[in-house]
Amino acid sequence: MTQALNSSSPARIVTKVRPRGLRPVTIVSLVVMAAISAMSLFVDGYTLSSYRDVLLLALFALSLDIFWGRTGILSFGHATFFGLGAYGMAVTTIRFGIDPAWASLAGLAVGVGGAAVVAAIVGFFILYGGVRGAYFTIVTLALTIIANQIAVGWSEVTGGDSGLIGVPPFAAFGLSFDDPVYGFYLAFGFLAIFLFLSLWILGGRTGLVLAAIRDDEIKARTLGYRTQFILLATFVISAAIAGLAGAVYATGSGFVAPDLIAILLSTEVIVWVAVGGSGTLIGPVIGTIVVWQLQDRISSINYAAWPVAIGLFFILLVLVFPDGLPAYVVRLAQKLRGAMGRQS
Amino acid sequence: MHMALSMLLNSLTLISILLIVSMGLAIIFGLMNIINLAHGEFVTIGAFTLVAVQAHGGSFWLGLVVAPVVGYVFGLVLERLLISRVAKNPLHAILVTWGLSLLIQQVLQLTFGPEPQRVTGPFSGSMSLGDFQYPAYRIFLVAFSFAAFAIVTVALRKSRFGLDLRASIQSAEMSSVMGVDPNRTNARAFALGAALASVAGVLIAPLTAVTAFMGVNYLARSFFVVLVGGAGSIGGVAAGSTIIGGLETVLTYQIPPTVAQASVLAVAIIILRFRPRGILPA
């Protein structure tokens, strides 16, 4: 949770940005993604389509981590972009009567474009206005509230409280992803592309620049980096990926409802990232899968139990594991190893 | 003429509600710099205190007296148990208070049930200004809020507690050397903020549906009031409430209420772009 870089070793002169060989996080990512890709061999259609949704939510968590994990600025409004993607897809495919062969691609363009444009406008006003840190979080929180009100209130377009039903399955270039296995691999493909792309890009120079901005924005600006533009670009890219996840999610489930653009979803995605460890990119993917399993069990006990569990989780997270769960587990393991070492 | 008068009075109603909710937040967020995302739930707690009081045969006035006490005690306990531990780290404060807000919502919903609660206001009639009729309760609400705002403003300027608070915010170290206990001051200030929000909850209750989730409506707005007005200044709360509340009411006459609320928050974001420290910075 707190930025680990503050406590890391004193600055070294970095001559080679990209270390040779694979980094541990890349190896973990390869193993996890390989395990996920083999899943279609073991589970049946229905479970596979619910895992398709989980993979898209994991992509959504990854998009938040690209911004929050790397810039240290928490966005409480990422559900806005996921929801814009989903509603963009639904409204385009249902309301406009576009040729079915192109409807999904048009919906994708509207969804992703809508999320990116809203992020660019809002981001321009607040990031260039110097709004940072906690203030940014509040403004993005308000953004989700606004977006939710519009989704509920503007019922001629969005279907109001009941949402829109009948989003066609994703289809492009003559391929239809109606079948659960195809749908699963569509989601898997998007997740894999963006996971490895972001690992590669953020593992290099761009990642270092973002870390510099996170640690001391004024210093980074003095060194000649256009920090406001870099932050805005990261925010827009992150929002566009969230929009993409939302758009594909809508084609999978076939309907959209205002809870895809609500505060609770913004909150849940923070939980997924925090459980997996923010800034690690693969962590949020694992976090989403783990928490989703948990949510499934807890919600089946009682409908109200899940918000209570999230509430307690946040309080515990801060009081017991202030550096995030993975750091806590690592420290616990080190302590155990130390204790064992003394005994032998 | 009537239209203008009713627009003015409706604006004043919303402005005075925002004034009290945001004054609590101005102390907690503006002065103490704690991001309290459970502030909306303090409003809800006030409204539900009134529901509980009236369910036991008490009057509105009893509720108006009991609610700030409940809010104050709740705020005091909360500050000691949780908030004081996270006050230094904004991200931790955000997560803890948000978790708290989810918990409070669910506990209230489990206790009182999901259906909206009904409360009765103290006045049912309307007052006439010339040949213009306006609900008496709303006029009371406006007068009460402005009086409360004036009292708290004077109290923060003139009382010993106000002095302690301002001193310990400027420098906790220096003021503790001078004999001001910063822990105690912070706890009391946080509790005061919670008590003000609870009073606002009682005042809102007769005008709206009382549900466990009603606080969310006031959370974003009150943060914007404080940000637009200028964090750290009580005068800014008046300016911020006037802009946010006034604009929203006027727009509601032209466009649907949800779109009006959305446009007001959009305007607030634009104002922040050009005056990042608010209209009347401290």
C-alpha cells in the first residue's frame, strides 16, 4: 500500500535500464497465464463462461494497477470507465441497428473511445489543475457517482434501473465468440496481451519515469519530464483498458445494468488490486481470481455479507497489513525462516 | 415573481442543508485534513436517530437534541479507535473510512430494514409571504441552519476550544508544549464534525426518504463544497454551499435533477482547474 520505493536502497546509477534475462514477476506471470490457458481442458462450459468474466475483471484490475500502482495516485472512479465501456458496447449494438458483422467492433470503438475521452477531459482539468493525491481520489469518486446517476436517470438511452438486455456475443472478421471456449480465449487473449505489454513497457524506461514522478513530481519536472502530460497519458491508457474490459464483459454477459458503473465496483477493484499487491501487475490478476472465489462463497451465505466483508477488509488492511497483503506474507515467511534458522 | 421567489427559497433550503453537512466536513477535512468518506454516514446516523426517537414516541425536537449527542459520542469513539491511527496517511484514511461507511450502511439496513423510514416534521402547514405560500418547515430549516452556522463560526474563532484546535493544527508539537493535548483536541474536533453532520441528518429527514444509503447523496457534494469554497476556511463553506446548492436548484428548473447534479459536479471540477485552492482559501 505505502510506496515501497521510499525504503529501498539508496539511488544507484542505472546504466542499463532493462536487466538481462527474465525478471521474477515475468516468470510468475508466464506460469499463471499458462495455468489459466490450460483451464478449458478441465472445466465445462458454464464454469468456463464465468471464468471468462473473471478474466475480464482481472483485466479491469490490471488497468487500475497501471495507474494506481505506478503513479501512487488512487482512482476511486475506475468503475466509470469500465461502465462506459460496457454501456458504449450495449447502446451501440442495441440502439443503432448496425450490421451485425461490424456491430461488436463499432461497440468496442465507442466503449473504449468513450472511456478514453472522459478520462482525457476529466484528467486534463484535474491533473493539469494540480489536483493530486487524496483530492484526486475524491474527484474520481464523484465521477462515479455522476456516471451512476446518469446511467440510472437517462433511461431513454441506458434503460434506467433495469439496464439493457440483448447485447450480441462478440463477433469480428467473420468470427463469433458465442461458444464458451471461444469467449474464454477471447478474454484470455486480451488479458495476456495487456499484461505482457504493460510488464514490458513499465519494466523499462517508462516505468522508471513513473516511479520518479511518484516519488517526487517536482524533481522529475525539473529534470525535464512533462509530468502532467505523462500522468494524463497513463490515466487515459488505464481508462481505455478498463473500457475495453467493460465492453467485452457486456458482450459476454449479454446485458448491462447500473451496477457496472457503481461505487461498489470501484471499491471492489481496489480490493482486488490491494489483495494482489499494487504495482506488481500480475498481482491484481491473481488477486481478482482469489477474491472472486471468496466473494462467491460469502455472497451465497447472505446478500449483505459481502459489503460487510469488504468494509472489514479495508479496516484490517490498513491496521494489520499496511504494506499490502503480499508484503505481509513475505515478512511473515522471513520471520518464520528466521525462527527456524535459530532452532536448528 | 412567484417562480423567482420559490426558486430563491428552494435554493436557500439546499444551501442551508449543505452548509451544515459541509461545516462538519470543513472541520474534519478542511482543518484536520482527514479524508473522511464516512461523513455521509454521520448524516444517516442523525436521520436514523430521529427515526428511533419518534418510534419511541419522542418528538422532532427531542430528536434534534439527541442526534448531535449520538453523533458526538460516536465520533469520539471512532476517532480514538480508528481515525487517530490513520490520520497521517491519506490513503489509509480513505480506505478505513470507506470500509467504515460500508459497515455502517449494512448495520443500519439490518437493524431498520431496507424499506424507507417515515419521520414527521414539526410543522405541517405553510407560511404565507403576501399571497405566496411556502412550507413552514423549510423556512425553519433555513433559519436554524444559518443560526447554527453563525454559532459554530463564532465558537471556532472565540472559544478556548477553537483556539486550541487552530493552534494544534498549525503545529501539534508547539501547541502541546504550550499545554494543549493534541490527541484530545483532535478527538473533540472530529466528534464536533460528526455531531454537525448528525444535526443535518435530522433536518433533512422530514424532506426525504430515510434509508441506510441516503448519506452517499451528500458525500460527494459536501466534499465539493469544501474544495470549491477552500479547504481550511469556514467562510469558504458558505461560498461553496451557495455555489453548489444554488446552481443545482436553479438547474433543476431547466433540466432533469440527475443531470443537474452531474453538471454541478462538472462545474466544480472546472472551478478546481482554475482555482485549485478554492474560492476563499484559508
